[in-house]
Amino acid sequence: DITKTFFGDVTLEYKWAPLAVDEISKLRDLRYGEGGSSAPPDLVVVGGGVWDRLHVWATDEDHESHKSNIKKLASELVELRSRLVSTVWFTPTTINTRALNNQEKRTQMNEEGMEEMRVLYAELGVENAASFVLDGPTFTMDRVKESYDGVNYPPDVYDAGAQILANAFDWLLLDSVTLASGGGGESDSQDFTPPRPGIMSNPFLGMMMLCFALIGLFFFDGYFGFSYLASLFVRSAAAAAATTDDPGYYTGEQHGLFSLMPNESYEEAFVPLHQKLKLPTISGLSMMGGRNDGTYGYGMQDEIFSLLGGSVSNVSEKSGSAEESYRQR
């Protein structure tokens, strides 16, 4: 047995009880204040079944005797709960059968046999008697190969189980806190009425979030409209070309095609894709490469199409043939 104190007043006691009969004896000591405990504990964690399967499960008489002990164990857990002591039943972790170090263990306490033992404890009321059930296979079945001796696991695996248990402390320790504060314990818990759903809602905040969602949807802006501020300080490529003496590089239709306005930038992203995949055009716009007179030019259109794995000329030809076939239909 091991006893340690943490944070000044938190005492953790570990009591070795490998068999069900040992667990019953230890729980009775806790219930009657024996074994050095002057006050009942706030929480009791009990686990077993592995060594029972190995040592007291050989004959039919062993089966009946062990079933009787399991029922007594469930009764002890119920008795502790009636005294406002929260109890946790820890089901056996997954057994790594191949790692067991002798044939007797591989025969008696293999994973198939342990699953039968888990079901037996549940059917005889142990899980229903506990305040909380910490299911060992839940956090060990995917890491069974790390069980170096077939039964025990590295500390980091047990850390996962400890975290699951810690997450349940907020309600496992509720009865003890209520009792210490002068409350009525279990009767107060039964009289507790939880708040109805929606009582903490705020219609104003809900409407505000709905407005934000509508702004992002209808203005093509996931930043609640703030992306429009960029268009006040940064000019688009089309706007820059319009200020030069070479207005033929972009047509009037194409000036909005490379705008920084969020409601127009989607055209820059999807027009090349629609043309490449022969999809219907967006807003009647099309993208033509180079100057209007066709003499030169490697514009932004060409760069976009090169990133998509094609060229403007090829896409234009495919798009024209697709439109012609569509008209013929």
C-alpha cells in the first residue's frame, strides 16, 4: 500500500487488492473507518477482474464463488454511494495476449477471456453500482502493442485514462462539496432543477452574428466587409493599365475582372476555371490574352492559365468550339 499527499491537503492512497475478495475487504474497511482512515474518502476508484480470471476461474466451483463475490462487491459500492462517497469502476484494459509471459496466462487471461469477465461484472451489477465507469479498452485497444508484459502499459497510456477520469470530477465530487458546505447532500441534488434551454441566450448577439454571416455571403467577403478597405489603397492591374497610354491592353469589360473588390475578385478566380472545364461563362465575361490588336502581350490571363496547366489560345479555341456546339444543340 502507498500513501502520498499532494498540494498540502490532498491525500492519495493506493491499496493492493488483486482479487474480488480483497476489494470487498478494503471497501468494508473504508466504510467502517478502519485501516487508518478517520473520515470517509471523497472518491474511491476500484478495478479488478484480471487476476480473478487467472487464479479463481479454473473450476465450476470457482465460477460460482467468484460470481457471489462480484455481487458482494456491487453491494459495497452501493453502500458507499449511499454515504455520499463517489465510486469509479475501472474495467480491465485490453490484454496483449501474445505478450503474456507464460502459457497459463495466455490460456486463462487472454483478451477473449477478459472480455467475458468484463461482461460478467456488468451483468452482476458492478457497473450500475458505481458512480462512473472508466472503460479501460476505450483508451488502450488502439495501443495494445505497447503493453510490454500483456497487462501493463507505459505511463503515457494511463495518462489518457486519468484525463478521462479528471474530466468527470466536476460532478463526481459534487455530493461531497455540497455536504461540506452544509447542504442536504443527495436530497438537494434531487431537488435541483437545471435552467431551461435558451434562458442564457441573447437575441441581440444572435442577430449580430446573423448579420455578419449575411455580409460574408452576399458581399463575397469572409472578413465581414473589411476586405473592401484594401481597394481604397491598392489599385488593381486593370486600373493601373487604364492610367497608361496603352488602354488597349485590357478592354472595358475586363477592367473589373482584376479588381481588388471582393465581390469582383471571384471572377478572376473562376472565369479561367470555367473556360478550362468548358463550363458556362460567369456574368457574360470572357478572358482574352494580349492586346486588343493581337500584336503582343503576355498578360495576367496567360499567367493564370499557365498555373492551371494550359494556355489562353488553347482554352479560347476549346471554349469557342464548346459554345458553337452548344448553339447547335
